[in-house]
Amino acid sequence: MRSLLQANWIHTSDVESWLRQMSIGRTLNVCCGKSLVGDVRVDVDPESSRTEYGDLFHLKFPPQSFDTVICDPPFSYYNRFKWILPLAHIARKRLLLSSPCISVRLSSSKWKRTLWYSDTVAQKGRPRGGLFLRLYWCFDRRDKSLELPS
């Protein structure tokens, strides 16, 4: 039996606050986990804070039905990218997309400690117990970074 939600995937309160600040208008949070950000929160895990059951690969929302779409998918999904385009279609103004773990060589003393996540799960080539930052890409229709080809 595999676990859908792991404790080290839960956003810190500072990240939750940042996501709220970055959200414009009506917000959809896909793969929400324990996050409480979003007017509509979608996840497959019954232990999540979802307001609706939903599968990232089969979203039922029409194009531009939310001002902001947030997605923090399982990082294994980054080997197949077909889920990103439907999210961009749903977002009217902004898409906030969490990146997979990326090695960032920065002193943790320069960043608020509450922004760092504990790496409690050993992964290939990485020891347990390290710290990592969760990075987000922000795509905006306001600055044309979310514009889709016609």
C-alpha cells in the first residue's frame, strides 16, 4: 500500500501565506494536500483538505474558470507533462506551479527557517535529513507568460 500524502509535503505557514498573497481572485488548488489555500481544493487523497475529489489528469473545469490555479503535484509527474496545459487553460490570470526538488546551494541562514522543508524521506543519491526549498514558477496572463498559442 502506498501513501499518497507525506508529512514533508505539507506547506509551512509562511508558504501558505505566500500562496494566499500570490493568488488573484477565485482560486483553484490542484493536488492541494493539507493546504487550505484556494476557494476550491482538489485532491484524490481522502486525508487531504480537499473540497472536491479530483484527479490531476481528469479535471472537469472549463477554460478560464478560475483566476488563479495552484498546483503542487507529486514530483514523479514531472516525467510526463501533459497535465500542465489543462491547468494553463483553466487559469484566467495566474498559474502557480511547484517545482520538483531542485538542489539549491544557498545558506539557510539567509532565508527564513520556516520556508525550508525537512527531507525526511531518503531519495536516490540524497541523504535523509537535509533541507530543501520548495520553489514555485509563476505564469501570468497579465505579463503574457501564460499566453497559449492560438
